[in-house]
Amino acid sequence: MTDKPNLPFGLNPIRIMILGMGVLALVISLSIIMGGPGAYQALKDASNAAKEPTAEQLQGE
């Protein structure tokens, strides 16, 4: 009688694996929503380009 009774919300190896897969799916979903690293690089490039005036802005002055 040394067996522990199974609790309804206890963690066992199957539930831990399912939780891990859920976390992985959440991380993948968030990275897709945010656009991935390519969108971040494009944002950095656009930010750097916006710091310098364009040719049209230089001709107007």
C-alpha cells in the first residue's frame, strides 16, 4: 500500500509532455503573428532609413 492515489490534476509524464507541446505551439504561434526575424530586420532597416532625409526632401530645401 505504498502507491500514491492518482489525483485528478496531478502531473504525470504524459501531462508534462502535453504541456510542453502546448508551450511549443504557443511560441510558434506568437512568432508567426509577430512576423518572425525577417520582419524585425525590415523594421530596423526602415528605422535607419528614416533617420536620413530622402532625395525628394533634399530637393525641396
